[in-house]
Amino acid sequence: MPLSAKQKLAVAQRDRRVIELKTRGMTFEQIAAAGIDGVSHAQQAKVCFDRGMRNIVQVAANQYRALENEKLDLLERNLTKVLVDPGYDTKDRLKAASTMVTVLKRRADLNGLDAQPTDENGAAIRTVLLSTDVLSKTIRADDD
């Protein structure tokens, strides 16, 4: 069952407190002894610390991605004006089109649109097509 908003807030506050104590130089054993609700031993403190750090990094990455997307939006709007305005000559419009492709590529990279799909372990997933001849063969250990 998913956590409620109240439970998520409590987890985030616990993680923040563990990170705060760790940055003050405390060991996970000392943090566990500090009396934080839900943290009764060093391993739980480590789990809270790791989860909290992942979340901090994710929030920072999301904020950076949003800012970069806003910049790309501005570039795309300006390039679109050049592309559709008949007042620009062909050379300027071709340059704008080329730059637009670069902007679109950057946006796809930034947002992971062209990323190779991976499994839960981060290994690349590849699709392999086999003919029915290969699938119908029985392969034994002594076959070459």
C-alpha cells in the first residue's frame, strides 16, 4: 500500500534529520542513538541517509532540467519566428532550421527521450529478431 502524504512527509523529515546529523560528523551508530523516531539502529540510519541523498540529488536534477527546458523553449520560439517570417532570407532560415535541430536534439538528450531502454539494473535492453529457422532448432551442449 502506498504511503499517505502524512507518512511521506514524516519519512522526508526523518531523512533530513539523519542527513543533518551526519553532516555534523556523527556516525550512523550515534545517529541511531539520537532518538529519531523510526531509526533504532545504524542500518536504518544509513538507509535514511542514502534515500535522503538520492532525493536531494533528484530534486536538484529536476530543477536544473526545468530551467534548461525554459531556456530551450525561448530559443525554439525565437527560431520559429525566423523560420516562419518571410522577411528573412533563405540563408538565415536554413541556419535557423539547422540550429532548431540542435535545440531539439539537446531537449531530447536532457529529457532522456532518446535514451536506450534499460532494465531495473541499468543494463541496456536490446530487441533481437530471430528467424523461425533458428527458433525451431534444438540446441544441445555438444552442438557447434
